[in-house]
Amino acid sequence: MNGMIRSIPNIYSGLVAATVAASALLLAGGGAAPASAQKKAAAPAAVPGVSRTNLAESASFVVTSTLAPKGGSKVTQVYRVEVKGNNARLDYSDPAIGAVRYVANGKGVFFYIPANNTAVKQSFKGGVEGALRVAFAQANEQLRTARKIGSAVVSGQPTDIYKDPKSGAIIYLGKKPGFRLPVKTVLANEGGTRTVTVTDIKLNVALSDARFALPSGTQIIDSQEGAPPVAGGLPGGR
């Protein structure tokens, strides 16, 4: 079990590394714009980002990220997200060890492994912001330089459409009060396509506090003991 415990704090950094590597493959085919096209443009209007302030007091939804590289196998990652106040829970599956749960509550931030009822308490601060940034990966960075190009209804959700001129990513940002987060993100070029979609959105739902607590009898291990801290950490507040 020690090998499994030592690997727990590296789950987040591993997911981020895989996401960055996959996106790098997609972006590699884009190439730089010619010098004549790199003219200085006016700064775009502020765009809502992936933040707790753009989500209802309580909410649950499912984020599905699908990477389809040309000439490679499709890879899908599904995150079930639940938020209530300053508490967050994010359930997903890690290829190496199976089911994993990110839990942020008044006692701290934990990566919980149901298979052995063990949780590693993280030294970094994460909270709801951390859960959202795990689920939405690089969408927040792409939104920073994106510009609005239209509007559309996606899966029954009204959205504003933004395009990031640097990566070519198209982001459908929710307009519904309580969910000003990406409903769909598409990045496509010669390398393939990466699509992130949000479904089963439920706002201001009744979520029990027990949903954000570790199960009874959980063995808690500090990330500094027996395992290195997570590289990069998660931003946000405890």
C-alpha cells in the first residue's frame, strides 16, 4: 500500500502534465503567424474567468474532456463536480490507481482514495478554486486572451462564444446566472481535437455537508510525511 500512498500527491501534477503535453501536441501544428499579421490590436474587453464568483452558492455538474489526436487513440477524462459554499468535491478516475476524490472543506484539502480508505492532506491551499481549475484545465488561461465572436445555445445553455487568437480555441461561456463558466471548449488543428463539455448542470441544489466530509475511519496522511508535496500546487483559499 505504501507505493500507492506515495503516488497520491502526484495525481494532480500528473493530470496537469498530461493535459499540457496533449495540448502541446495539438498546438505544434499551428505555427507562428507571419510578421505582417502580428499587428498590435486593441485590448479585448474583460472576459469572465474560471472562478468561484461565477458559480452559484451550490451546484453540481459533470465535465468531460476528450482528446482525439490524429493517428492516436482517443482519451476521455470525466470529472463530477459538487460545490457548496467554500466546500468542494471532485470525483474522477486515475489510470494508475482507480477512483480518486478531491475534497476541500473546513479542515483542509485532501486527495482521497476509496480503494484503501486513505486520504493525503495537502500542504497547499486549494478550495473551490482548485477544484474548478482541475476540472476546467487550461480553459482559464485561454479565456485571458479570448475575444467574443458571437452567441449560441449549447446543450440547452445560453452562451457567449469566445475565441482565443493564440491557440484558436473556441470557448462557449455560460450566460445563465449562477453558471458563468465554460459550457464547451474546442481546440482543433493539424494535431487533432480536444473537446471539453459540461453536462447535467444543477444550480442551487440541496447538497448535504456529508458530501464534503471524508468517510468514517479514513486514514489521513500529511503530504510532507512519506511522500513529496504536489508539484505546482493548487491556487485558491482554504
